[in-house]
Amino acid sequence: MIVHDLSEGNSILNHFMAQIRDVTIQKDSMRFRKNIQRIGEIMGYEISKNLSYTPTEVTTPLGNKDTSLLRDKVVICSILRAGLALHEGILSYFDEAENGFVSAYRHHPNKDDAFDILVEYKAVPSLTDKVMILADPMLATGLSLVAVFKKLMENETPKEIHIAVVIAAPEGIEYLKKQLPDSCHLWIGSIDSHLNEKKYIVPGLGDAGDLAYGNKL
């Protein structure tokens, strides 16, 4: 797996990352969503540098100019519900992309810290011969992403696979390296310290879905 850590070096990305972590700013859910969306836009731009383009000529009012246009067909898939704002950010840079949505969540059958990953809903176009971008803000254990990935790959063969996450734990990165193809690209806004006993990212930011869309039952 090819890992891209976008926090290396200074950029406006780090500004948005700081705001989504700040407990005082987090109280504004609209601002939280907007910052996640902005991070998605930056990731979309960075991912675009790895895609295929076709040379073309554009006619302007004063002449012609050689340039290039995106050749790849792109499908953006997000994990509900936390991935929606990140999805919107990436989509704003890929105007003609198709879209897919998958549900995945931690199920605690014994009401303790142990959990399974349940994938119960999938609405996705064909992925074969297309570039798939899978968006999920938090990469903790990696179990959800791998479960969703396996569900998406049923009878599908994408041309390329890109995974976009805002914050990742080292444990989750290592798990993905073992489970996903070597050619898969992993785009990360920031790599944090570790997972705690409940398998939450430290320092992290809390529950991205709750912060963006309100508390769940």
C-alpha cells in the first residue's frame, strides 16, 4: 500500500485539521462539516495528480491553448454517515464522478468494548475499470474500511483504488497494509499517536459522525 501523509510540511490543510480537533470550535457543527469538506477538497486535488489525462486543445476568444483533461472515470464511495462531508469535498473537484454509499458501524453484541463490524447497506455503481475513491474520516482499527472494501470488491475490479481518511492511527494503517492490495493508495490528513482501550484514536477528535450530524441513539 502506498501511504501519502499530507500533514508533512506546512499547508492550509493543517489549519483546517487544527480547527476540527479544537473542542471549542467543534461545538459549531456547521463549521466542523465545512472544514471536513475543505479537507476533502484538498485530498481530491492531491489524488488528481495521480490520475490519467488526455491531451487536448482549448479554443479561447484570442486563440488556442494545449492542455489536458481528466481521462479516468471516477467513483467516490463514502461510509455512512461520517463520510458524507468528506465525500462532498472530494466530489467538488470531480464534477463528473459517480457516487456510492455504504453503511458500516461498530456493533457491540455484549454491551462491552468488544465489537463486530456490520455492513448492512450498499448503493454503488459499477467500479470495474474505474478509479475508486473510498472516503471515511477516521481510520482507527481499520476493520470498518476493510469490511467495506471487501463488500465493494464483490464481482468488481477497479482500475485504481484510493482511500481518503482525515485522521489515522498507526494500528489502522498497519492493518490496511496487510489486508489491501500493494497498489492501493492511502491518503491521510494526519497520523495520530495510538488507539486507546476502546479502540478510539488518541488524540483524535471524538466521533466525527456525531460532531457533523448530531448525537445518535
